[in-house]
Amino acid sequence: MTDSIRKQDGTGVITVVRVPDAPRAAPADGSGEEGIAPVIAVTPSAVAEGGQLAALTSLRFVAAFGVLVLHYRDLLGPMPAWLLHGIVGGQYGVTFFFILSGFILTYRYKGWFAGGVTDTRFWRFQRLRVARIYPVYLVGLFLDTPWHVIDRMHAGQLAEVGPTWWASWLLNLVGLQAWVPAVPFAMFWNTPAWSVSAEFFFYATFPFVCAWLSARHRTTASLAKLFAAVLLGGLALYVAVIYLLNFVVHVSGEAQYIFVCYNPLLRYSEFMAGCIAGQFFLQRRSWFPLFSADARRARRWRDGVLAISILAVCLRIGSSDYTGPSQWLWLLDVAVKFPIFLVPFTAIILAVASGPNFLSFVLERPWMILLGEASYSLYIIHWSATTFLRMSFLGSYGTPVVHLLVILATVGASLLCHRYIEVPWRDRLRGQRNSSAPSTSGAGGPPRVSTSPGEAGPRA
């Protein structure tokens, strides 16, 4: 039963950061230009902050590539147990993206919803998110579909599975697969896209969450208490659900896995943690070490927080699963699978976003940022390649070396997908003009940041 919950196939990526043009002022009725940045004081530190937010985009590629390698783990030949264990840890890249999604959306759209949620801004927000995600989401679904059809045709089962298959395909088409814990509705058609299904739910709730945080949680102490409550509440929900599925209703292992790993309600604490962190980041309390006016002191704190957080993540990924006799310790070990990463991942995001650190020399490289911008495309299209390879079309040429070359080719294809599909269709669906808006201040303005699964184009 433990193995059925812990197996990982098809995790999902979500969010991106981008630092293009200066922000544009928003009309009071919310009917103005799309992509309005939050109201933040225009200061030199705010302008410099853009590089750090771009560095978060680079981190997206690291996490997305980890998910990709996870899905290739059985195609790369024999490897040491410790290396395989580390590769399986790539599944937690999805937790990182959910947290980052909440963080960036709050940073980006607090100015829209701090005073409340209006119909105009709510629906525009949803439109922007669909424009960002859906075109590439469709590409991933259409790329993966033919291989499954061919496979069933070869097996002579296409007519037999037809009605269920196409019903599940339509469910995936509208992004609802994460709510149905059964194959082929989930974990079948472009499996990693389940996380996009979860993001659709997060987007639907975000405007109200943002408005509530802005109205009710304005102090650091209040945000800290809420973060702790979200972490513990999320853990308690996992404990209750896993106990129910294992010891009360006795659901099958496959259904357990899909429900525990994919259900948007169970994963919501990750997104919520990012929203709280974004609210905290916007406050920029000068007494907090990461935001200290003393640049050297702030740098030391950021480096320390990053080092400790990365070490904590590595130690957790490298730790063994509990296999003892106590069902309660087993239950706790399974329940903390995702919640345990809330603190270190949130700390990493805050440290990188706050200023220069020991990772900046890599994360701020233009080529690294470009890979980060294309990471949503990478995440969505890579699964169809693994489906193709597992069908053995390459015959004797399907060696680990060839599979490694396919990984590199997929990265290249993601750059093309981002450039020629993701960005043009995003702008087209938004009705966006190819013009740059003037700065809101002679001194410049705070960076504009893309938000949503993989959102990072030349223009936000």
C-alpha cells in the first residue's frame, strides 16, 4: 500500500516569472491595459529587484528539468540506488511551482484585488491565465494523443476502450482530470498536465484569497501565524484522507495515489503558502534580515537561508521511507510527503527574490533565464516523447545514449515551442499590442512579472 502511494508518474509544473517592461497605470474600473503591476513604491531597490525576480524564472528550469529526468529514469539504463533516489525527488519540483505560483500571483496582482474583487477584474484575470496556459496545454495533449491511439489500434482494443477513452480525453481537454482519481481520466493523457488542472482551480480562487489576505493579514505576526496554520492544516488534511483511504474505505492503490498526489484541495496548502509569502515580501519590513539596508548583512542572511534550505531539501529527498511496524508513523511519514517542503521552498523563493546571493552568478545568466521562460513548454511537451520511446518504435536504437539525446532535443524543442507557439498565442488571446508602455515614473518602475504555469514571455 505504501508503494502504491509513493510511486511517481506524471508530476506537473506550473509557474514562471518574467521581468519585461515597466508597469502601466491601471484605470480605477479595471478596464485598462492588461498586465497591470501591483502598486509598489518606486525606489532604486524596487528597480534592482527585477534581476532577482528573473532569477526565480531560472529556478523554474531547474525544477522542470528535474521533473523531466524523473520521467526518463527507467529509460536511462542502470544507475546507482542513491542516484535513482535523487532523481525520484524531482517530483517535488511541482510543490516548488505551486508555491512559486502563489508568490508571483500575489506580487503581480495584489494591486488588482487588495480593495476587493470586482467582476471586471476577476474575469480579466481568468482570461489572462487561460491565455498563458491553454495554448501549450493543448499542444501537449495533441502531441500525446496519437501514441495512445496507435497503441490501442495495434492491440486491437480501440473500439473496446473507445467510449471511456474519449470521455476521459474530453475531461482532459477542459482541464478537470485532477478531480477524477481513476485511469484513464487522470494519469494517462499527457500525465504531467494534471498540475495545470490544479492550477485552474487555484486561479479561480486566487482573487478572493488575495483580497482576504490584504484586508485581514497586514502584519508580519498575522502572516506568520497563518502560514503555520496552513502548513499544519494541510498536513492534518493529508493525515485524515490517507487514513480514510487506507483504513476505512480501502480504496485501490492506484486511486489512492492519484487522489493523494493530484487532488487540488490537498495541494492547495502549497499554493496558499506562496500567496502568504508574496504578501510578506511586498511588505518589505526593514527589520527583517533579508531586507536589511545593510547590504553585506542582508547578503550573508540570504546566503545562509539558501544554504540551509537547500540542505534541508536534499536531506529530505535523500531520507528513506518509514518501513517500521507502526501504522501511525507510516501514516505521518506519507502525510508529510509534500507539506514538509513548504518551509524550505518558501525560504528559497524569498531569499532569491530579496537580493543577490551565491546562486546569482548562474541564475541571472540570460541563457538560464531563457530556459526558465521555456520551462512550461518543456514540462508540457516532454511527456509525449517518453510515451513514444516506451512504445519501442526506435527498436535497437532505443539505447540510454539515444534517450539522453532525446532529452536534449526536447529542451531545444521547448525553446521553439515557447518562441513560436506560447508567446504568440498568449499575446493573441490577450489582444495585446506590440508596443511598450512608458514608465510610470521618470526614475523607472518596479519590474513587471509574469505569473502562471510557465508564464514568462517578452511581454507579460
